[in-house]
Amino acid sequence: MLSHPFFSSRVLIALVLLGLLPSVRAQNAASAWVYCYTEPGFQGEVFALNEGASLENLALVRDSRGLPFNDRVRSVQLAGAVRVLAFQNAGFDGASIWLNGDVPDLGAFSIDATARGSWDRKISAIQVQPVAATSSSSPAGIGAMPSASFAPHIATS
């Protein structure tokens, strides 16, 4: 799942949960990472995934209190040339959304065309894909807070 040149995935998750994340970022500056937080504004518990990683079920990732991250992600921060494909259900199933930049509040984005619900606390699976730093062909997605004309890419399976 997670790979890091200096740490195993269990040690990396432990470092993230213990608040030692800045030192991990500094040691692996050449790699791209995604940080998923349990509170808006990049606050709360956090877990990190590097480029190319996939988590089929966030219920398998636990925070410092032993609680699963499934349906608890409220903000997402991207560091480096990556994009995220997030899914509503485990097993990469259900509605999905591309995240192409930092998202301080997933509650700002509708999970479907009816706007009855948001992506706040709705992510159950994640794929992190590397992108070319100069690529101009990335799909429409989230890079900033929505404006009246903003429409994130939402797909259902």
C-alpha cells in the first residue's frame, strides 16, 4: 500500500499519527503525497498516501484512537504532482470525484447532481495517481473552492 524509502508503511502511519509528519515530508520531498484529514481546514487526525497508492477500504486505516478513517475524511491536501480519485463506497465503487488540488472543506462539493448531499464524510476508498507537473490535460476537478460556474467531475458506476 504505502511505500517510503526510509520507513515501512506501519512506521509511516505511526509517524503521521504521532504528529511527526513534517519530518517525513522533508525526508521525501521528491515524492508526491496526499494527506487526508478528519476535520475541515486540514485539521484533526491525518493519514498520508504517496503517489501510486490505493486504499480499497478506509475502514482498514485507523487513527490514534483506533477509529477507522472510513466516512470521516473532511479535507484533503495534495503535495506534489498527484491527483486523487475518491470513491463513496469501499472497493472503488459508487460515486467518485477527482481531487486535483487542495480541498479545505469537502462539504462544499455535492456528491450528486441533485445537491442533496456533500462529499463531507463520504469517502471510503482512494486512488492516488501521479500527474506530469506540466500536464494541461488533467480532468476537470477540484483545485479551489467552487464558484457559481464551477462543476467538479463526478462519476457514478
